[in-house]
Amino acid sequence: MGSVNSYNPRVDQTVQIFDRFYEYEATVSSVEYDAVYSYFRSVFGTADAAGNFTVTLFRIAEQSDISVMDLLQQFEGMGVPELTLTLSYYLNGLRSSSTLLGLNAPLTPNFYVARNVRA
């Protein structure tokens, strides 16, 4: 009796991913997609976050001309704060300079300006 999970070499093993918000589409290997998705699923715990970060990583790999598996290897072993910092670095390289992503660092206002601001 055959297995449900048997591999059929005649079937194209690719996955089409897309992000409707940014109108991004790509056709990627199902093995790579599963590896990236399962990694982000283990880090973030929710399917929505894992799916969003998976698409983001494939987009970064395509734009920066780096293998997605090489990028994934860089992320392995990082905690959520380090991972967020690294993804922000890559995404800021793709975005406009006027819309850079922040890292949640508090800014200390200039004393002389801050004392003139009324709350």
C-alpha cells in the first residue's frame, strides 16, 4: 500500500508565494520554502508571523542576490530581538531612505527643545 507522503519526481516541486500588500510574487523551491517557514514558525510560534517573515526573507534574498538558504543560515541560533534587528538591517537596504524601519530605541530629546514643548 502506498504512502500519502510519497515523493513523485514528475511533479514540479515549487511553491508560489505572494504578498498582496506589496504585490510581490515569486516561484520558489518547496524544499526551501518549507525550511524557511518551519524555522520562522519555531521562532515566532504563530502561522501568520511565520508566513510574513518567510515571504520577507525570500524577497530579501531575491533583491540582494543572496541564496535564501545562506540567509537562513545566518539567522539560525538568533533570538527574536537579534532576528528583528538583522531583518531590519536587510529591509532598510531595500526601502526608501525616507521610510527606514526603527529598532525601538528610545530617543533622548534635546533639553532646550524639550523644555519649550507643552504637553
